[in-house]
Amino acid sequence: MGPIVGIIANPVSARDIRRVVANAASLQIADRANIVLRVLAALAACGIEQVVMMPEHGGIRGHVMRGIERSRNQGETRFPHVTHLDMPVTGTAEDSARAARLMHRAGVAAIVVLGGDGTHRAVVKECGRVPIAGISTGTNNAFPEHREPTITGLAAGLAATGRVPARVAFASNKRLDVAVGERPAEIALVDVAFVTDSYIGARALWRTETFRELFVTFADPEVIGMAAIAGLIEPVGRGEAGGMMVSLAPAATARTVLSAPIAPGLVVPVGIDDWRRMPAGIPFHPHLAAGSVALDGEREIFFDGREAVSVTLTADAFRTVNVPAVMQFAATHGLLRAGASLLATALA
């Protein structure tokens, strides 16, 4: 049997308060299912015959299986064989984490993830060294890059089948490790923010007057969310060593004020006091005595002055499919030329 690719499609990503306070749309279930079908067609065109998906109760599974059945009834062979994991469905982030854990144990060659930063974080916590290929369907999509899903599917398929060398196909990624007292450690893929709120409440960050400290793995001026704040100060690349720490303050008292896009359609003033680079492996301790910790844009942890808190950047923490590198390699080495007619049929 050839390599198996996993697909984790979160049916409820992009449904938080930022969709209310900003002019942002949310993908419907049919749209998410159509993305999955495009990925499946691309995987099949690369020779992937087996795919395993996360089950969910949102309706993606039904749309996808009907699309596959309709294609087969027309005599087409556009899609691989799709099965679903045998696991309970809770409708929470634990579904994505459990699915990643099971896929890791099953030895899948890669996992395609549909979701925002939170979904990808849940997957990375459990996928080990299995590379992931991200498709952005969340609110703040700082980690998954915006790209046509068909291309992501092609790259995942070419990488999973070994037609592109691992040194080209996969990229290493940084991660932030957060320790709060004696609690289990948490991670973030893009940013960790400390805010003054002494309660979790609405998990998404959007009240900038509460922002106090920010740590990022990369700082990109082209993304939305907390990483955009750092990116507009001093860009730090995904593949560049180290990250950045930023001291924040209310705009009325800060040393400087930055206009930053912290959510789709929401550009607001953010107070900046200071910033500096963050080397890997060195724990940083926030100055805020009590408040909440937000991981990748969502408040997750409340802490007080009785608990020691640290943030540490870890290099080479997990792997992703390097889509641009894979597609450049495929073009340069003619990987899709011999099957050009098959590819055109599969993606028609």
C-alpha cells in the first residue's frame, strides 16, 4: 500500500467575536467541503490512493462523500479512497488534536489542515514529526498561508509520495513554549500575548488597551493579528533564526502608537513601548503580574502573581510542507509533465 495522507477539516473555525467587530465573512460548510474535494483531486493526481479524514458533525463529511459518489457514478476516478477515523466527536479543538494523534500513530505521510491558527496549533501539539500542509479557513490566518487549495494538495501529494526530496519538500518551524506554574506546558505557533484581563471571557483578542507583552515566532507585515504588530515594527521571517518580544501599552501613554490590522477589516491604534529580538532556547519572563495569556490570538490561561510564567522559543519544533519549494522543484524537474493529461482530467 502506498503512502496515506490525512485531512483535518475544522467545521467551526472562524466563528468568534472578531467576526462581529470586524467586517469578516465565514466559510460555509459547503465551501469547506469543496476545498476538501479540490485537495483530494490534487492528491489523486499525484498518485495518493488512500486518505483518512477527521470525522465531524458539521456536515463536511456528507458533502465530501456525496461529491465523491457523484463523480464515481459518472465513471470518473478523480478521487482517492477516503475513510474516516474511528473517534468520538466533541465539536471542540480536542477533535483536531485527537485526529492528529491518531494519524501520527497510523503513520500518515502528511496531514492537510483546514482551519485558522488555533486549529493548526491543536494539530501541531499531537502530530510529532508528521509534516502538515495548512489551508487558511479561520479568522486570523497568520500561520497557514493563503493559497489555492489545489496547489497545496499537489504539493502535499508530491511530498508524501517522495517524488520531491525531503530536504526540499519540508520546512522546519519555530514554536513558543509557555510555562505557567505547575500546569502542563502550552504552545503557540505564531504569538503569545499577555493581557490585563483577569478572566478568559470572549477568547479572541481585540481590545488593544489591555495588551501588555507580545512574543512572536515570526513577524510578518502582510498577516492579520498580533504578529502583524511585530511585523510592522521589524519583520522577522518564518525561516529566520529567533523571534521577537514587544512591550505594549495603552495608546494614550505609550512611547509610540502603531496602526495595526489585528483582525480582518479592523485596523486599530496599538501602543508600543519597546521591542527586541528573541533568541531560541532562552526563557523570557513577562513583567505583567497577573492577567491572561493568549495563544495565537485566543485567551487560554489566567494567571496571578503566585505562579512563575515563562515563554521560550524553540527552533525546529515541527515540519510543514514547503509548498513553493515543492512546486518549483516539480516544475524544474518535470514531475507533472508525463502525467499532464491525467492531471488535467483529475483537476477539471
